[in-house]
Amino acid sequence: MRILVLNGSPKRDRSDTMVVTRAFLEGMNEAAPQDVKVIDVIDKHVEYCTGCFSCMFGAGGCVIEDDMRGILEDILSSDLLLLSFPLYCYGMPAPLKAVIDRVLPLSSMEMQKSGERYEHVGRNDLSGLRYMMICGCGFPNSKHNFEAVVMQFRLLFHGSGIALTMPECPMFNAKAAEPVTGPRLELVRRAGAQFASGGAIDEALMAEICSPMIPEEVYASIVNSGVK
């Protein structure tokens, strides 16, 4: 499987969320060899979309000359698009959002009804492309944190795809937390193997992965003790 990872963290490979993403990819690779390409979005020159819609009329194509052309080619040649990013103000970090805004050339201005909403007709056959997001945050709980970005992900990709959300994510880069994070990363590897083998992840396993690793109040107390 050809996997394109868009790493939205400014920390690049030091990202807490990328620790989780790498474990997931390791699990996939244990099930079957994978062809993985990781793009650190922060290192790419991607201008903001100007909303001119030139890309959606006629033959299409963006008028901006930057690295987005190559990213679009990578998306079109992939089997899985995996967005890996930390939660910023309940959404994506700005560099990754800029990339998402610039995928407009994959659509035309023509609209069609899909279920209860309208969406633009695609210029390319993306029926074989699957979608996934792995998002971590520094808060100790999932509720009232990830809902907005998960909804955006669902709307962007027509309700398909898997959203894996991780509270207490800074623990993954803390050596002292390894007795707790090690078993959790093993669950993530198991999820990756499940996905590679059958294209889905068991709901009970997903729920366990996305739950806090230590009690919320304990985590909050540890964090607070380090900032005083």
C-alpha cells in the first residue's frame, strides 16, 4: 500500500503525535510491507489559497507556483492519505490547513447532491483512496476537545476514514512515562496491523487507544507542577 503521511506538526519527527503515527505504521508494516512517504508540511512552500477558483473552471490547475503541485501528485498516487497533527485551537495547525485548502484543483465547480448535502464533482477518480487522521492533544480528556476537527475530517472526506484521537499526547516523548506509553503504543501497533489486514479497526480497541492513559486529574497535576 502506498501511504502518504502529511505531518502537520512544526516539530517534524519530534512531534508527540508522530510517535503514535510511527507506531501505527509499524503495525501496518508487520502485517504487510508498506510504501510510506512522510511530508513535513512545515518544510514545504505552500501559499494560502486566494479563493480565485481558477482551478475549478475549464482545464483547472492552480495559478500559484509552489510545492503544492507535487503534494497533489503524491495524493493522487497514494492508497492511503494519513493526516498526523497536534490539536491547535481545536483544529489543524495552520500549515496543514493551508495544504487542505489548496486541494481545490482536485474538484470542479460543478456540484452534485450526495446524501443530504451538495459537494463538488471531483476531477479525478479517488474511489481507491482511503483517509485517516491521527491527532494528539495535551489535555487529559478527549471530550470537548477533538469534536470540531473530527467533524471537519468527516466532512472533508465524505464521512469515510478513521479518526484516531489521543489525549495526554506529550507523555509519548517523556521517558519517565514509558511504563504507561509503551503498552499504549503496542495497542496502536495492533490497530495498524488490523487496518492493514482488513481495512478496519475493532471498535473496542479504538476506544481503548483513545482513552486517557492515566487518570485525568493525575495528568493535570503533573503538568501543572512543571509550570509553577
